[in-house]
Amino acid sequence: MSLHAHRDAVTPSTPTPSTPTTFGGLGLPQSLVTALERRGIREPFPIQAATVPDVLAGRDVLGRAQTGSGKTLAFGLPLLARLAESATPPRPGRPRALVLVPTRELAQQVRDALAPLGHSLGLGVVAVYGGAPYPGSSRPSLARPPS
């Protein structure tokens, strides 16, 4: 699933009055809505309301917003939903989606945000980055311990 410019960039201040104000109303599966509610997340942020329906529909979307505005879930929730609904069966060692981020810290943040939600759908989420062992690896990490 690529995320390219489909419409103008969406910012949290962009009003979207006709957009549903619940995650269920955006088209997410009930199991995912329930998992969000368990985490205290009940209403979509503006960027989520503006992007989730288009990403669920398979459209290319570019979303731009400030840190803390909900971008990870804006793109991660539809990704998880589409994977859960996919007819492609999961196969060990064969990822079905890839999220590229520029830093190790952001990779960990994305994993931390999406892993419990993916678990509610029977999906696993793993962060892979340089200098760290990966699951099943017998080689020690070359990363230096923090000083």
C-alpha cells in the first residue's frame, strides 16, 4: 500500500464536518474499535477522520500534521484492518506490510502503538532496525549499550 499525494495535505486544523466522529463510523472493524476503546481512544483526531476512510478504500493519501496529532494511527489503523480482512494468509517469516520510518526511536513508537491493536486482530507487529538482533537470530547485536 503506497501513501502518495491523493489530495491536499491534511492538517489537524482542517475542518471535516461531514466526517464520522467514531472509529466505527470511519469503517474500522469492531474488534479494532473495541481494542482502541480499551486503550481509552474513543474519538478520531482530525487527521484520522480525514485519512482513515480513504486509506481503507485503498486510495493513496499524504497526511501532514504536527507531532502528537495522531498520524501513526491515521495510517496504521487502516493498514491493520486491511491486513486482517485480506485473503492472503499469514506465513511465518513473510511480512505482509512494511512501514518505513527514519529513526530507531520512531520505529519503536510505531511498534508500541500498533502491536497491541494488531494483536486484537491476530496480527503481529515487529520493529526491525540496524544494530539490534531480530527474532530467531543467533548472532549477538552489534549495537553498543547506552552510556
